[in-house]
Amino acid sequence: MSKNKNRIFVVDDEKDIASVCHMILEDAGFEVDMFTDPIVALTNFKSNYYDLAILDIKMPNMDGFELYQKIKELDDKVKICFLTASEMFYELFRSKEYSSIDSDLFIHKPIGNKDLVQKVNKLIVS
């Protein structure tokens, strides 16, 4: 394991999507931890370890916004972006207390492999 690899934390309750993200990002040279259950993900989150967390918005038991808040309590430095297939959730998010968060922090599903890697690289260096 290289210390120079950027570490990505991926949480999506759709196993296929989470697995594809994991595979694409790992193939691009990232170190990836993937979870399909937000509660299990939270219990396995390592503070001051990840460079970026990619969270699905619509998940059972805990949505991506709740997970975002809990992760930020554990590690206020980790960058976070959201996966969404729905403009409705994006608008809901932007109208609530999170309206100050940059709209570039949303990845709209579906996204191409190359676009995902470019977006992640851009988020990590910003």
C-alpha cells in the first residue's frame, strides 16, 4: 500500500453502483473502501485517513446528508461529495441548511468512468 495514494470512502446502497465506483477508482490508482450500508460505513470510517468521501444521497436507515453530518463530526477535514440520480434530492439539499455547499460537490448518476475519475481528481486537489 503506497502512502501517496489518495484514499476514497464510497457509500452507496446499490451494490452494483458501489462496486463499479470501487473498481473504476481503484483502476485509476486510488485506494478505495466501499460500503453498501451507511451505518456499517460510519462505524468503519477512519478519521484523518480519507481524502474524499463519496456518499449516495438516498439510502435506507440513514441518508447521505445524515451520514455527511456524522462524518464531519468525526473528521472535519475530509472532502465530501454526493452521488445522486435525482434532481429532487439535489434541490432539497440546496434549499436546506447545506445551501452553502458548492454544487460541484454533486456527481449525477449515471456517470462515465473517465468523468468519474476526472471529477474525483478535481475534488481532491481543490
